Amino acid sequence: MSAPTVSPTRTGTADFATVDTPLGPFTTIVATDGAVLAAGWTAAPEDLRTLVHPTLRPDDLRARTELGSVTAAVTAYHHGDLTAIDTVPVRQQSGEFLAHAWEVLRTVPAGNPISYTAFAARAGRPAATRAAAGACARNAAALFVPCHRILRTDGTLGGFRWGLPAKRWLLDHESVN
């Protein structure tokens, strides 16, 4: 039996809001049902829109001053409530391994970063460290899917789309609490 064909499910127009954080502006794009499609430390929503998988990518973006519980979670996290982001719905699309790896990332607790090797093992593919790193690199929903909690085996930071100073700040913020 062949895999089902996934038809494009473009969302038409998605909402976005940008809030100030200690790391600078943070923008979140949400689907019409409130699920996060993309997020990151930028004031450029169009740059985030391009990170969304083509089958989910909205055709248009509509600016909002805030996004209700999503904006509240971003603000609360940056002010010390590290679990505020845990229940915010996220929607990302890709192959089976990446989708699973993103779910696994959401289970890595704040203040307890793990290595890319340990992340690969948790995702069920212990020999796939590069694939695990690729899941972090392709994550469009930063913060909500906390790829910043993954480190190199030697404890160094590795990469981060939003810059290593931001990754260091996030890890320090989480270790204090």
C-alpha cells in the first residue's frame, strides 16, 4: 500500500504578532485555529513565513497587536514561567522522522539540556545524530519547539538559527529557574 498523498492545506491568511523580549523582538505566526506555524526572535514576519512548510504556508499575513494565549505564553516564558510554552499547540509538516523529532523536542525539560546524540536516541534513531541536528535546524517554531535545549556532546552550544548569544541566554534563563 502506498503512502497517502498530502494535498496542500494552505491557511489563506495567518495572524502574526511581535512582542519585545530581553532578546529583542519575538514574532509568532499562528494558523486560524491558533496553532503556531513559525516563531523566532525577529521583527520580520515574512522571513518566518518562508520557514513554514509549503503545504502549511499562509498566502498572506495579518498583523495583530497580540495573539491571546500565545502572546501571553511568550511573555510569561521570558519573565520566568518556563512551562508557559508547553501547552501551546504547534503545527509543522515534514517527513515522519522530523515530525516525531519535533514532538520529542517538546519533551526536553527546561533547565536540562541534552546532547544531539541523546536527542537522536530519544527520537528512536540513536545512530542518526546528524538527522537529529537537522530536525533542530529545520524547526520553524523556535521556543515552542525548544531546539535550543540541544547541545553538542562536549557541552558546547552547536548551532541556532537565532544566534549563539540567544541560545546561551535561553539556556542561562532556564538554568536559573
